[in-house]
Amino acid sequence: DAGVIQSPRHEVTEMGQEVTLRCKPISGHDYLFWYRQTMMRGLELLIYFNNNVPIDDSGMPEDRFSAKMPNASFSTLKIQPSEPRDSAVYFCASSLTGLAYEQYFGPGTRLTVT
Amino acid sequence: AQKITQTQPGMFVQEKEAVTLDCTYDTSDPSYGLFWYKQPSSGEMIFLIYQGSYDQQNATEGRYSLNFQKARKSANLVISASQLGDSAMYFCAMRESPYRGSTLGRLYFGRGTQLTVWP
């Protein structure tokens, strides 16, 4: 099993540009999570999906952020327009339904907005 | 209120010694799960150990054990015989009952404890 796949691994962009982060969850997992990690805020849950349906997006910082999951094997997190304060590591994770199932994290995308 | 509290921003331990990383949690659910993750400097999040609220025994995985004290709502991670490679950030997390509304499925993470193992 390839694990959770994220692309790109690194992204450097200028303020105002659109950024799209991609995630492929582990096959068969019905939950998908997007996190953001910074030194200041730690690990924050942005949004999560169950069976491709967004369950809770209360962690999305503002309207500049949007996430989609068009099918069970693909999700995107888009930032438009990007700002320097969006610089962070963005993780995607997936899991099965159930109390005991751990979340499997992708390697993360390190985003730098200049 | 914080769901997960990790009060130790940093901990230091000498190689081969044991170390305990503290975690307290807050929930009114009788059914919940507790997790520990490790994040080395390379950045990946690695699952270490799981404890269910109804588990009678403390969970163990190799050198990792979870000191689960339900009445005190604590789930401390014990690492025995520390190794240099254990130097990392450690996160405690909790999942509440899968039958509770919109929180279904999510993990609540603490702020983490940075462990440094020195020779």
C-alpha cells in the first residue's frame, strides 16, 4: 500500500497566486482530513470528509480556502488568493470508520508564500 | 475547553533512560480512543500506540506503553530505554464516540511535547 499521497511536496508561490494542494487517500478509507501545521498554531484541522461529503469545515480560516473531494480517491485544497500567512505545512490524512482506527498521514506539502 | 492538554513543551532524557510524556484529556463520552503520534524533524506523522476507553489493560507497543488512568483522564506515554532516534515531537490525540454527531471520525490533537534524547 502506497499510503496517503500528497502533491506537491514543496510549493513556493507569490502572494496573490492560486495554490492547489492534492491528496490521494489510502484505498478503502472513508474519512479524509486536511490539517495545517505552523509553529504558532500547532496542528489545526481545516476540514474533513466522510464518504466524499464535507462533514466539518469550521477550521477553514476564511473564504480564500476551499476543499473538494470529487471521488473517493482524490481531494484538493485550494487557496485563492494566497497570502504570506498561509505559509505552513499542509497534511492530508485518511482513516477508516471506527473508534480504534488511526489516521494515516501523508508526507505533507510545505507551502511558502512570498 | 481544550480536549487534549500536553503540559510539557519540551522534555530531555538521557539515552537508555525511560521518559514519560504527559497527556490529559477532556470528554464526557464513556467511549473514546486515545492515540499517540511521533513527528521527527523530517516532518512525517507516525502513529505509535492506541488505547480504548474500555480496554482493561494499558496498551503496549515495543518500547512504548500508555499509562492510562481513566479516573484522572490521563494517558501518558512511557518510552523505555530511550534512543537517539526517539528525539521528536510527540502528539497525544483523542477520538470521541463514533456515534456522536459531527465530531464523528475526527481526532483532537494536543500541542505536542518536544523530546530530546542526549547521549
